[in-house]
Amino acid sequence: MKINRKERLNLNNKGKVNNTKAEEILHKVVNELSSQESYEKVMHRSHHDMPMPSVEVLSEVVDKLRSIIFPGYFGSSELKPETIKYYTGAILDQIYRILSEQVMRGLCFECYPAKYNSCSECQRRSEEIVSKFILRLPDIRRMLSTDVEAAYLGDPAAKSHGETIFCYPSIYALTNHRISHELYKLGVPLIPRIISEMAHSKTGIDIHPGASIGEYFFMDHGTGIVIGETSIIGKNVRIYQGVTLGAKSFPLDEHGNPIKGIPRHPIVEDDVIIYSGATILGRITIGKCSVIGGNVWITRNVPPYSKVIQQEFKEDYFEYGLGI
């Protein structure tokens, strides 16, 4: 169908009107989203020009750390004994530079005018923190080697130690946790939580970076495990999917706000096994060598060498609805 000149002009004018309305809407929304009041409501950060930490860059840092903790498994797969020293040195140099920048951004994120004298002080502190963190890498590797051993010995399906390193969500999540926990202990804000959430989103295992976890720790299957900030877990502990080490209701201050930082999560002593679906709440102690059965709810101390299970299930059968 042919369109005459008059109809074409009408269509063009109609398009111009629609474009004008769209531009007005965009202009209005841009102004509202860019207003100082709207910006402050969602940003919740101090006013300075320092960019915020980058999730993408921190993910790269963790990948590099994983490659030197487990050389050959991650990163370059063609390492040789005669080249590993140079490879490790080059990767550590990159980690130092990149992580120092991200830690400085984290410090600036929470920096208020009275906290530090200048951004140069944040830079000095970030470099000092990252130097201390790098010195702890051999111990992080040692701890993770015990976790690998625990996974291999704790799961009959594991065919080799290497399989647990490559494939097990427990080792993946614990690598992130042991990295983030050291940064947490060094007083780094925000970044440890970002690193822990990377593992949470990938494995379904939610470990707060503040949680203290001993050697030879294994999370069998792992999905749905929650370990709160002030949890303390001893050596040779094994837990299964769906376990929660959580807090009860939070105490409030005089203004009605939750009191932060108080011990509110369980202490799990050495050689404890906690089966799937168990919920353990509050600052209570699960004594050493205890076994906690599946789907139980615990809010009181459990003595050492205890076994906690559900009440025996009772079965009743009725025919044709009789007795119901």
C-alpha cells in the first residue's frame, strides 16, 4: 500500500511528538534518580571521590589466591617444580597491588571525616594490611590441606584428594572463608563479606567471615548450611546439608536497634557430627564428640559425648478412616 505525502508527514509528526514525550519522561526520571536526596538514601557511604570496591576485581583476586593455594588445580595447569617459584612470585605481586587498591576502597567506603586524617593514611593502612595478609597465606594453605583430608576421609564417594579440591563445594566455600576470615581479623571492612557471598551464591553455603573454624572441617554436600558470625567450631567437625548455626532473637539497645557484635551463635567443640537439617541457635555449647541427629532443634547446651535425636516416631494405621 502506497502512503501519500500528507500521510507521511502526519506519521513523522506523530513520531516527533512521541519522541518528545519519551525525552521528557527520561529527563524527569534522570533528575529524580540523580538528586542528592535520592542518592543518599541508597548509597549510605561517606562523600568522597574514591570508587567503591569491585566485585569483579575481588573475584579475580580470589581466583589468583586459589591458584597459588592449590597450584596446578586452578590457574595454570602446566606448572612444573622448576617454574612454580616464579609463577607464585608473579601472582603474589599481582595480588598485592590489586588487593591493596581494593582494601583502600573498602577503608574509604566506611571512612568518615573524623576517622582518618587523609586518603594517604587509608592507602598506608591498606598496604600494611595486605602485607600481613600475604604473610598468613602459608597457614591458610595448611588449614585448607586439613580440610581436603577431612573431605577425603569423610566421604566414601571421594576417589582422591584431588577430586575434593576440584569438585567439592565444601573446599570451594572454605577457601573463600579462610581468605575472608583472615581479612576480617585484620579489620578490613566490607571486602570479607563480599568474598564470603561469592561462595554463598555459588555453593549455597553461607559462612560469615567472622566465624572461627578449626582444622579438618568438612561440610558434606553443603547446600543450605548457615554458619553465623560469632560461631566457633573446633577441630575435626563434620556437618551435613541444611544445618544452621544461628542466633536467637537479638537484644536491642535503648533506641530499639539490634546490639551488634555480641556472641550470639553456637560453640561446637572438637569431633562433633551434626546431621542434615539440624538447627542450633544461641550462644550454647555442643560438647566434644557429640552426635546431633537430623532435623533436631537445639537451644540448650549439649554435654560432651552426647547423642541428640528426634523422639521415636510412632506409627498408627486405620482402615477406611476409622479412628481418625
